[in-house]
Amino acid sequence: MRDVIVIGAGGGGPVVAKELAAQGLDVLLLEAGPRHAKPREEWTTFEDDANNPLTGYLRWGPSDRDKPAWYREWPQNSFVWQLSGVGGTTQHFYGNYPRAYPGVFEGYDGPDRNGYDVDHRFPFTYGELVPYFEWVEATMPVMTAAMGHKEQTFFRGAETLGLPVQTTKTTHRPSYRPQENAILQPGGTAGKTADKDLLVYPKATGCTFCGYCFQGCMRPNGAPRNQFAKRSTDNSYVPMALTAEVWSRGGKPVELIADAFVTQVHTEKRHGVLTATGVTWRSGDTEHREDARVVVMSGGCTENPRLWFSSGLPNPNGWVGRGYTDHFFDWVFGVFGDYTGNPKGVGSSARLDYPPYGGLENVGLPPALAAFAGTLSDSGIRGHYKNGRGRTGPWDGPAGRVMGPELKEVLSHGMDRLLSVLVITDDDVEAQNRVTLSALPADENGPIPKVTFKQRQRTARTLRNREFMARKAAELLRGAGAEKVYRIDWAPLILHVQSSMRMGSSEQNSVVDPRGETRAVKGLFIADNSALSNGLGGPNPTLTAQALATRTAEKIFATYFDGDPWVRSSAPVVSTDPRISVRLAQLGL
Amino acid sequence: MVGARVHSRRAFLARVGVLGAAVGGGGLLTRSLLAPADAATDSLLPPAVDLIRPVLAELARDTLNGLTVFAMPGRDPYSRTQGTPSPTPGAIEAGATDFIINSLDNFVPFPDAIAQPVGSALVTGLADSGIALPGLEVLPVDLRRLDRALATYLESDEALPLSFPIAGLLNLMATQVNPLAVNGPHLSPFARLSYAEKAAAFELIERTDADLVELLDVQFPEPLKASVSGLLKFVGGALIEFATFGAYGESAVYDKVTRTLRKRPVGWNHTGYQPDGPVEGWDDFIGYYQGRQKVSD
Ligand SMILES: Cc1cc2nc3c(=O)[nH]c(=O)nc-3n(C[C@H](O)[C@H](O)[C@H](O)COP(=O)(O)OP(=O)(O)OC[C@H]3O[C@@H](n4cnc5c(N)ncnc54)[C@H](O)[C@@H]3O)c2cc1C
């Protein structure tokens, strides 16, 4: 019998595991995918080897790469970018750590208060979450990002839009700024040389500007795991969870089991109340079962609903899996006469926030991913067909795929002369966008999820916001000096995932109560992006999900273990702490 | 009636490319090869399967060559047929066709329960669209023999490689766009299309109101039918994105054992990506915007 079992070691799960381990609880952390314990031996820097969703080492599938990936049903042209493995989807994320906009919380009374998704706010104030933001920001640690050429180009464009520079953590108004990133900033030789021999830890510390965020961060070469630049959870929270005894008095290290796919959450009625009792997971062909006082679901926005349904848990208001938000991204890029440094440095280090419409950020990509990004569209192929869309605006020609000869021409102009802007929409929670169980055949872990997004039937506010931000992106690129600007009109690329098991104040449209516990099953908590109440207004979700997970950890400790909260009364330990490095080395990690 | 049915059957096989690939101008099977299988009875069925398998594989490869040059044209004959020749290497040199075939046949975790009926439908379906196909008479074959070989193949226990139904789908659309594509250079109707016609074929696949499942005449029970219909829309987009990803990626020159590249990938040459190969870092750190290294509320 464990104190706590956490399902999923992605962005959210390791946060709860680490926090409760620090308090001395006995925590079991189960992860469906592989443990990449030796990235220098397992990873490369190549796009197909890393990112091919079917075969890459960063994919949604089992450890054995000769086995097929886990199939998911998407009944529309779309792409849901899930990752299995310790670190989850943070393994290939960009570490952008902005806070949610204040306008998405209860009690907000700014002049633009009616501009947000007012029916689906967080059930508490922004101020309530601030100490948790600060806790995560100090733990990671989150830092103001350094600038490379692609950021310089982005800022040159942003400066023409008549907006102020944001110099606070909180976003109060439309503004632009360097990203606040969960990335250790360059120190020593890092960022100053391309010479391999000089880019060795500790001569180099922090980000070396390699440009391989998407392929997994294992730099600087020779650094302990918890000193790798990008603070994906496999480099930050997981090392802390595994070494809790060395940095927290009374801490107890978490037991982590990889290749452990949870297929069932068990419950029983206790005094008439449905209560979680434990889980069953599969490792290869064997099943294991353990009980716990508290079970935490952190499998992500697509897998939590699946596990809920396949465990036969109740869904009285029908909201399990509903209200999925994805920031309804779009992609606008410019072709420049001059060097932009596009594929170098952190994936993204510059952003523009535009509450209550959404935001923009620059994104650097290597060639195959850039080509993929240029051909994922709901608007057909430029110059040939529009698929009923193909909008025109401050970009060149109609929106649509840049394909074939045109793509070859654009990319042959040089990767280093492109600048891509990710258009992030403040999108509404809508019941129609959801996860259900698929009618297609089950996989080895049970019935598979189906992710439905009705991108053409989104709310008027969502669609308006997307058009607004796409125009801003084009204006920014023109301002930066782009010779040509393309808008792709992406089909849903679902990787900022939020709110499919949403927390809310109303029993009518939420799955999780304001403490993070599910309304239908006691002792069952949700702690990852799916518990977010909404799409945050557009900011990248992980910081807010981790702040919320930290708060949920406190609620678990208080409710089920009679403990006191700690965030307001103590100081966080930074995840780069040398005690953690030493202990990791002893553990062979 | 029988005549109409045979005509429609012949038309369908021509449209998915099987008829042309088997016995057309560049056809891979000759009557004499097919004939022995028919000469005797059941005991000779396995050879028929052995004969048809490579035909379908070649047909799929040819069709997918037509797809990958659509994603990245080069100096190859497929790019010329498409009307967009390019002086520099393209998808064929980049190994994108192998990439797609390997992905489809070995790694797309597409449930057999769907792939099999769609695949069968693409061979056994009647799908008479009423489009007049010219030149069918230049594809002389005893339809019964070809059908028998196909049926035997589909009824065998072998898993149908996914590249085959995908190729069938592209070819079916190709002949919808241009009926003349049943004959011509290359093995497959899709590879015979111009660039604009290929785009038109994808337009048909992507069109949200096109019920491809109806066109394929596959009998799926609900709710599977709705799923298959949605899947085909997904497949349209995915084929384009995957072909492009493959064309610009390193898969053809990647050595799995040494985890290094045997050669510089075609896509890297075009784009100028990391001229000296993989790095540990770059000297691209300029400084902090407005000199600010820290913010607070
Ligand atoms: C390319 C890319 C770039 C991104 N960049 C950013 C960024 O810069 N900033 C940002 O904030 N966000 C970014 N994101 C999003 C970020 O990755 C997510 O916000 C974050 O990973 C979500 O955390 P999660 O815990 O909800 O889900 P995940 O990280 O997906 O973790 C879920 C984990 O649970 C495991 N799991 C699922 N089901 C089971 C089961 N049944 N049993 C056991 N284990 C299970 C999975 O294998 C996985 O490891 C990016 C995403 C992508 C794809």
C-alpha cells in the first residue's frame, strides 16, 4: 500500500511526485514509455531519428522502436503530438514558461475582462496562484532568455507594432519581450563558439545554442543530468523526485517505473462514497496491481479521459474529455534577404502577448520539421486549391500549403533566411472538442482514444482571435523586413493541450473541483494540463499546469495526510542543486 | 448485364492501377505468366499469389514515387512527367519513397481491421463512377485470371501492406481527375498526372463533403464507417506532410548502427542546414534584449 501513485511522468506528474516525496510520502511514479537514462547513447540530433512520430526515439509508443507506435484516432486532418517516456511531452518542448494571463482567473476586473472565455475561468484568483508560479519558477529555474539572430529579427518586427516591452512576469497588456524560459542561460563558452572541444561542461554551462530543443536536450556535453540546459522534467523534477532524501529533510525518494502502462484505476464504495483504491498497469505482457491512499492522474489531456472511460469511472455531467483547448495554432513565416539564424539557439526566445486575443512567438526548426510545418494546412495547396478556405490578408497570396516546387524554392533560399512565427489563439473551452473512446480496434492497453476537433466550427471569439493574431504575425514579419510572407492556415496541430478534465467552480461543466480532486471519485486527483480550467489566454501551458500541480500536491497532503502546506512558508530548492547531481551520479544516472 | 459488370470491373481495376500494372504497356505480368496459374485448378493458386504480390508492390512504389516528387521535385523522370523538373536532386534521390513505403508497411500502426477491408475494396470494389475511361481495350487480359490471383492474395493470411491501399486510393483519385491517366508512362495513374492534377486529386481526398467510403463501396458496420470516413480525411493530409518530412529528412543516409550519416542529406544541401554536420553548439549568442537579464512583478 503506497501513500500516492502518480500515473504519468510528463509535464505534470513529476511535480506532484517530487513535492510529496519532499514531504516524506511513499510515492510510486508510473510511466508508460521509456526511460531515456543515457541520452548520449540513445539520442542523436537528427530529425527523423528523433521526431518521426512513427519510429523516432521521441514518439508516442513503447520503448522498443521496432514495435509500432500507439495508434490514436483523429477523425480530421490534424496532428496530436503526444510523447511517451520519462519527461513526457516536455522531452521535446521548448521550455517557454510564460504565466497564464490574469484575465482567465476568477475575480479579474481589468478593463478587458469581458474579452476572455468568461464562462470557463479558473475557480480562484490569479493572486492565489502567484506563490505557486514563483515556486516553480525558482525550482526550474526560469530565466529571461538570451537573444540570438532570430530573436533580434523578431524584435525588429515587434518594435514596429507600437507595443510596449513587458518587463514583469505578469502580462498586463499587449506587449512583447524575450521569453521567460525554463532553460539555463549560456555561461562560459556556451553561445560563444561552435568548437566542440570548448563546449564541454563546466567550460560551458547552460544553453549552447545548439538548436536541438526538439530532439531532446543533453547539453552541455558532460554535464550532470540536472544541469542540462533545458528543464524538461526528465532534467529537473524527475531527478529531484529520485533524490528527495538528499535535498529535503525527511524526504523519501520516489520509486519510478518506466514501461508501465496503467490500464485501470480501481475504486470501491467507502461509506457510500466512490473512492480510488489503486491501479493496474502492464509491463510487457505482465499485469501488476498496487493500492494507494491517493491516486493522481497525470497522463495528459488525451490519455486521462481514455483511462477514465476504460476504467468505467462515472461521468455524471458528461464533461470528461470535453472542453479540450489547443490554442488553435497557425503558422506564418517570412523569407528574408539577410541572415536570421533560424535553426540556431533555443527553439523560441522571443514572444508577443496580446490579451485577450492570444500571442505570437518565434520558432526555429530544422529542415524536415520546417517542411512538415509548411505543408500541414486546412487550406489546400497554394495556387491550386483552397479546401473552402485560403484566406487572404497581409501575407502574400492565399493561405495554404507551400508545397513541391514552391517549398523547394523557399527552403533553398536558405534555412538561415527564414523566420517562422507561431500564431497562438486564445481559444474557448467548447464541449464539442473532446476525447472519446474510438470504435476502432483496441490496442494492447485497451480501447484507444479518439480526439475530435471541429476546427471549422469553433466559437466566433476563437475564430476572430486567430485571424487577429495571424494578421499581427504577418505585420511583425513585414516590420522585420521580410521579403515574402506566407500563411499556412494550419490544420489543428495539437501540442499545447489543455482543459480536457477541467477544473471549475460549477458542477455542471467541470470534472475536477477547485482543489484538484475529481468530483466523481474521492482520492483521485488530476495534476497535469488536462486539469487546467481553460486555454490560459494563449500562454504556453506547462508553467501554469505545474504551478497548479504544486497547489494540488499541497491539497493532497492536507486532505489525506493531515499535513501543512509549505509553499507560502518555505523556500524552494533549485533543481540544479549540486547535491542532486552527486546523488544522481551515485545512482548511475 | 454481365457485359456491363465486366466492363465496370475492368474499369475499376484500371483505375486503381492494378490492370495497367499487371498487363499494360509496362505491365509486369504477361498473359503467359498468368495463364499457367489458370491452367490447372487450386493446386496452382500459390504461384498466382507469388505473381501478384510483386506487381502490387511495384505499383505502390510507382504511385508513391509520384507522391514524393509532388512533395519535392528533382531531376528524375517522375518530376518531368509532373511538369516540374528541377536541376537539383529531389525526393527520389532523398530516398523519400522508401521512407514512405517503410513507414506505411512496417510502422503505421493502422489497424488491420481497417486496412484489410479498404485494401480488399480497392481490388474487389465496383465503384462505377460513370466516368468513361478511354483506351481500356489496349489492356487486353483475361479479367477472370487476374481477379482470381488478386482474390487469392487477399484471402491469404498475409497482412496486406498498407502502401497498397494507399496507392489504390491515389490512383482512383487520379483517374477521377484525369481519365486518360489509365494509360501512359510509368506504372500508375497517379504518377502520370501533372502537378496541378495531383493537387486536384488531393483536393478530392480532402474535400470535407466527399464520401470516399461510399466511392470505395466498402461495407463497414457503423460506427466504424464514420471512423473510416474521418480517417481518410486524415490520411490525405498525413500523406502530404509525411512525404515532405521524408524528403527533407535524413532517413535515407542514416546509419542506425553507428548513429551517424553516411552522406549529407539532400534536404540539408538545399537548405544549407548545419554545413559542417551536427554541432554541440553555435556562436549565435548576441546578448540580452535591452540588456535585461531578469524581470519581476
Ligand atoms: C513541440 C512541442 C513544443 C512545446 N513547447 C512548449 C513550451 O515551450 N512551453 C510549454 O509550456 N509547453 C510546451 N509544449 C507543451 C508541453 O509539452 C506540455 O504542456 C506538457 O508536456 C504537458 O504535460 P502533461 O503532464 O499534461 O502531459 P505529458 O507531458 O504528455 O505527459 C503525460 C505522460 O503520461 C504518460 N502516460 C499517459 N498515459 C499513461 C498511462 N495510462 N500509464 C502510464 N503513463 C501514462 C505519457 O507517456 C507521458 O509521459 C510543447 C509541446 C510540443 C509537442
